Amino acid sequence: MNFQDKLKQIGQGIKTFIDKGMIQRFFRVSYDVIWNIILFFLVIGLLFFFFIGGIGAGYFASLIKDEPLRSSEEMVSAIYNYEETSEIYFANNVFLGEVSSDLHRDVTTLDKVSQDIINGLIATEDEYFETHEGIVPKAILRAVFQEVTGSNVQTGGSTLTQQIIKNQILTNEVSFDRKAKEIVLAMRLENFMEKDEILEAYLNISPFGRNSNGRNIAGIQTAAQGIFGVDADEVNLAQAAFLAGLPQSPIGYSPFTNVGTVKSEEGLEAGLSRMETVLSRMLSAGYITEAQYQEALEFDLIGSLAERLPTTYDEYPYLSEEVRRRVESIFKEKLALEDGYTLEELESSAELNEQYQIYAARELSQGGYKIHTTINKEIYDKFQEVTANFNNFGRDKTAIVREGNETRTIMTEDPETEELIPLVQQQQAGAVLRDNATGAIIAFVAGRDFERDNVNFAVGTTRRQVGSTAKPILVYGPAYEEGVLQPGSILPDAKFVDNSGPNAWSPSNFSRGRYYGLVTARRAMVSSYNVSTAYGYIQLLKQANPIPDYLVKMGFDHIPENQYRLPAMALGSFEATVEENTSAFSTYGNNGQFVDSYMIEKIETIDGEVVYQHESEPVDVFSPQTSYLIIDVMRDVLTSGTGGTARANLRNPGVDWAGKTGTSNDLVDAWFVATNPNVTLGTWMGYGYRQSLDDGYSGRNQTYWAQLVNAATEIDPELMAPAGRFQQPGGLVSRSFSLVSGQPPSEITRSLGLVGSDLFNANFAPTGTDNSLIKGNYVIVDGKAVIPGDQTPSEFIQGDGLIFNPEWLSDVGYDKLDDISQLIPLNNSAWEGIEFPELEASDIQDTGKAPSTPRSLAKSGNTLKWNASSSNNVVGYRVYRAANPDDNQFNLVDAVIETELNVGNRDAVYLVVAVDYFGRESEPSEIYIDGDFEKEDENNDNETDSPGDNKGNNENNGNNGNNENPPSSDESDEND
């Protein structure tokens, strides 16, 4: 069979197979099975789709359930709410400039924007802008997938319409809640606005980084002018592409830093790379040709950047920033309250607080408000001028911080070499001038150089340790009010250890190791003594809790409660801003009422409707009596205390100023705060990174304070130099008091001249009996005064001296001091001769034995001297004399408490015995022979003492009440 026959046979077989229907049956069965499988999965998939879709729809609905149905008018109004720039005014309606929302915007229309900018924006931000209806579903699904899977590659899913909704109606919060609302509102907005209207709004709304002044900018016209110095319709292709790329990351791509300098080459790289991306997409989309693309890449974009231009913000950076901060705070609370939230809810929820902070910033930048401040332009400007010209600041220092026992140098980038170099910081200054009655801040100095430091050291949030300025507001004011102290109260400035806190504490004065004895509370504050002030504060803590009861009422609500009872707070270990400290002192200038300071007088709309008006709320802190007493004491700070330099530099020293100096730990902060009947001015000096000040810091700060006062007085003398003085209220009396006890003086204290006089609250005037000093019945034992016992020899008792009453010392607690002799004030002759009963009679140990013998008798001139007895209970010595060495009859010459006696120049023989507290005599000392008796024996064998000499000895015996025979002595051939 040939090949053809075989093929024919195979073909015949196939035909027979087909004719029998085998293939048809095979494919029919296969088709049915496959279709059923597909149908099964379609049904399951459809059910799953509806299930998941239902869940998704339900979840989506839950996300937008609180979103109100907004009308077209409401949405369009919100979108176009960007044209009204708020303005700031000084006091008396003097225009300052645009509000410092740190966002500058100039509005334009679409026909005044380069088509290259529009094309670049659409090519990179929203390629389907002309065709979508507010959202691009696949972009949203892609974004959701990336979120669910945690993908690091985020391609975004927001159209230009969605971005408008986010910026103008919602917030930048990253959440599914906000995204869902954004989607719904974007789709709805597309029904109300044309594409060109949406595009124009987007170009006016979007942020574009920073301009050449470092200020944040929004809107394409602002960006073109601020970055390249040309209008939005005058940019070339490279500039247009650069601007179109900015909205994705405005700050990251911006060519300028926050102070307006051009970024480093590395810093510019991101923005230039983004520009190339925009050009590439424009090329791909057909907006530009290859030649245009290459030409744009070769353009020197950095060389075309705008130069820095002066602005109102540049002239008043500290003031602009502070006004913005305060107005945003006002709006944040106002908007939250209008939405039904409480201030407690706002402060306790970080999310809520952040949300309304965004709303407030938007309200400020878009609301077109007129913000009226309390700042006096002339005085404010003069304060800045005085600060700029002040030539006695401390030297610049390399900034260091202490971390445990080690120090670390702060490094900064050199703008020229971009290398890290040590940061050199200048000494800073802060000042606040405010009205006592209203709390209005009239002027302030926030620092010396905003661009260099950009830290507000006066009215911002920077707090520093207040040091001794705490004494009037935390110690003496509350103590006067509670009746614990008055200006004439006596305080011990002597070393003590307090164990009432978690750790033992022993305060020291500025001159370490020096104590000032018993001082008045007035002197303790005027001279800023630490130890006596701390002692008074500890007594106050036994009766009151001065921080919550007084300090918190004056605005110090930031002190942790666990520090309320710490004794060291008396010396100002807590912190405050210059504004807070100045406001607290202003309480005394306002007759004891605290009125919180403020800077925003009112806010009104462009139509004149007042939406905010400040209202002062006085708080009673001190009585008028206490307030005046503190004022009266603080007057002395300037006239005879630590504030003398301030008064010496005033051109109007007759003005009734009262104030207090302050220095913090390690001489890091220097303060001076003073008030007159109208205003209070507080100044501070220190370094941003807390380092010790140079010598003369207090004088520098006081001189600076005085120069500010002088400058402001030239502008407004009625405000700064009132003719009237603080008026003394009723309820105060003048009383004399003992400078020892503070009670009405006794005859003893009067006789010594230890009497003072001062003002007192009539309710707390001195009472009682002064028993602090008693006439001296004491003996000296081991250098210490002791009340004599029954057996103590009377000739050693100091009967005509004065001594501190041991009962009084015990009653007032002075007996627990480390060294009660420190109670004697320095360099005051009136206190001379007053002794302390430093030992009780029970402290004298009775050994039952006679004291040890004095030794080493010698004579210098007419004075006989000897070494003291080694016994520690000796009260004095008796000196005996005989006519010659062979005479055993020794007569008493004198009884003394010292170890020497003037015996004249006659020839004689002497011996000394020690006498103890219990009247026992020691064995006699070795005799001392004064004269050449061998020669006398040769020439005058029968000569004896003259009757006159014997008479003298008998008189001495009688004077000392001792007629006993003198003691015997073992003679020695070797006498000095």
C-alpha cells in the first residue's frame, strides 16, 4: 500500500468517527461543564462583590455621616474665601501692615497666568483634569491599595478639585474620614463650578513654598513674584515648570530657606529634579517640543531667582509673629466653642486641638479682619532702638549645654562653607511694659536679632528661672497677707538645715558662707538675703500654701503640683516668661488686684463688625494693705538696696518706682522688675543656651531697664512719670519694735538702741512682751555662756552684762540653729557684749574632781600670762602673790576669766589656780618669780614687804571676797 492509499484510509476513519457524533458529544459535555464552573464563580464573585461593596458602602457612609449637605452657594463661597487679607493696627488705629499668618497671597485671574504653568500643573498634578468629574476612581483605588498594603511608593490619588476641598473646606488631617468627605465634596463641587473656575481657584489657593524673604506664600502670582520677581504671565518655560512642581512639596522644593537665603546646592537638588520631572511630563503629553524641553533644561534657573525685598514682616518680625500666635489662639477657642466643644475638651484632645488650630490659621489668613493691638508704635520702636544701641551687653559666647557632668558644644552650619562650626550666641534681652489697671501690653523687646535667633524672650513661651524676683510675689506678699510676717518682723539670717522636703536643704546667701544675723523682713528683701527669706517661707508653709493660694492667681498656672511645697521655691527656682513675671509685679501696682496682660484689643471684620473684644477680669490676690507694704519695701530696693543702679540712671528719679532684682542659679538669668502707679516694666538678660553671665550682669540689666524707662518717658511722660505716688490705704499703723524679737521693745532693748520702727497692718501690729534679752547672770565655760549654778563662785559671774534669754531662744526655735552666735548682726556696735547661753547648766559635766592645773606662767611687760587649764568646765582663775620665794604666805591678787592679768612691775612671786563651774580649785601652778631675789638677800637680809604693799594685798582679798589663806606651792629652782 502506497502513501496515498494510507492517507485515504486514515481520512475514511475520521469521517466514520465524525459521522457517529463522537466529537459533538465530547465538546457538548466539555462546554456544559466549563460553563457551569464559570457560572458558579460568577455567582460567587457577584455575591462577594455585593457583600464587599455593601460593607465598603456602609463604611463609606459612616465616614461621611457627619458631613452636612452643603449648598452650592456655601461651597463656592468657601472656595473663594482667600481674597481678604487681615491687617494689624497699633494702638490708636495706627496701621502696622498685613497680618503675619506667615502666608502671603496675591490673587490673580486665569488669563493672567502663563499657559506653560497651567500645562505643567495639569501634566503633573491631574492629567485627567479636563475629563474627570472631581475624582479619578482608579487613582483612588490605587491609593487605597497602597495604604492597605503599606506600599512605600505613594503615587497619590487627589485631583486638583480634591486638593481645593482639602485646603479650603476640610483640613490636612490624614484619615479615611477626611478622604471620604473630600471625595464626596469634590464630586459635588464639579457640579457647581466650571473647569476654568476650579483651575483658577486652585492656582490662587495652593501653597508654593517660600519667597525670597523666607515667608510662606500661596497663589501663583505671589509665587512668580516672590521666587522670580516677575508676574505669573511673564515666566519662561523653565520657571513655569519649576512653579508647577512646587505644590506637591512646597517647602521641600522651595529654593529659599525660612530666612530668605538661597538653599545649598544639595538643598536645591530636590526642586530642580522636580522641575525636570514636570518638563518631562509636559513633553510626553505633547505640550512642548523636544527643542523646548532641552532649552528649558539648559536655563540658569538659580540665576533668575528674586532678590530679597524689605516687608512689614521684616520690620516687625517679633510683633507680627506674636500677633499671629495670639489671634490664632483666640480664633481656635472661638471656633471650637461655636461648634459646641468646651475649652477643656479642646485642651485635652491633641487631635481636636490640631484641627481647630488649622481652622484658626485659615480664618486669620482668609478672613479679612482688622486686628487692633495695644502696642504703642512710638514706644515700641524706641524700645527696639534702645536695644540695638545698648553698648553694655555681655560678650558673645560659644554655645554649650551641660549634660550631667559633661558639656557639649552646639554646632551650626556655616552659610558659606556649609561645614559645621561651633555656634556663637550673643547675650539676649527681653522686656515688657504694661498698664497696671488694664493689663494692656504697651511695648516689648523680644530679642536682639530675629533672623539670628528667632526666639521670643519676652511675650512668647520661653520661660526662665525667676531667681529673687520670686521673693515679693511668693514669700513676702503672701506672708504679709497671712500675718506670718510684716516689714518689721525679725528673721534669722543664720545657717540652718530644713528637713521638711524630700531632701535636706540648707540655703546660702549670694556671698556664700556669710550670714547677716537677726534682720528685719524689710531688710531681708531690700538686700535680697536668701537665708532669712527661706526661713520666713518655711514658717509661711506651716500656715498657707502660697503657690496655689497666690501665685497661681497671678497667672503662674504652669508650676507642677509636686513642687508646691518645696522650700527652695522661695528663692525662685521656678520659671516664667518676662510677660508673666511683669504681670505678677503689676498686681502690686494695681492695689493688689491681678489683671492678666493682653495684646489684642479687638478684632473686627472688614465691614466693622466686632467679632472679639478683650475684657479684663480682675482677680483679688492681696489686700490693699499688703499691696502697699510690699510697694513701700520695694521702694527701698531702689533707694538703699540691690536696685540702686536702676534709680541712679533714671532721668526722673523722683517718680515713685518700686521693684526687685533677681538672679537665677549659676548666674544664668538677670532680672529687674519695677512698678509705678501707672505701669510696670520688667527686663531680663541671659543667653539662649543657658550659660553664666559675665561680671556686672545686674548693673547692666538695671541700666538697660532705666534707658527703656527714659526713652518711653520722653514719648509719654504722663504715662511713665506720674506726678502722684502710691496712696497709703487705711488699716496701716506705724509701730516701734525690738530689733531682737520684733515685739514691742523692752527697757533693755531700748537702752541698747535696738529699736526699729515700721509700717504694719493694724491686724498684725507687734504685741506681747519682749523677753529676748536678760541682764547677765552667766559665766563663760569653754568659751560659751552658761547660766551659773548654785556652787559657781560669784566672782566669775558676769552680773552687769546682757545675755539672750534661753527660754526665748527655745520658744522661737533659734536654739536649733547650727551656730546661734550667727544671730549677731555684722558691724553693729549696739550688739557688742551680748552673750548667748550656748550651754545649759545640765550640759556641764561634774567629774567630781578638781580641774587640771594651769601651766607655763610667764610675764610680758606688766602682764602675767599662763596656759589655760585643760579641763572644759573651768569658769576662771585666781592669781596669788607672795613677797619672795621664801614667803609661804600667798595673798589673792585677783580673780579673772582670761588667762592673763596686769600685775605691775614690783618684784614678787606668783602662782595661779583654775576654778571650775562647781567651785573646785585646781592644784596651784608652779610659782613664777618676778625679780632678782638673790641680790636683794645680799644687800637687804632683813628687808620685808612694806606695810603699803600688805595693805594692797589685803584690799584685793577683800574686793574678791576671799579671806582664806593662800595655797601652798612646791618651790622650784627653775622658773621662767
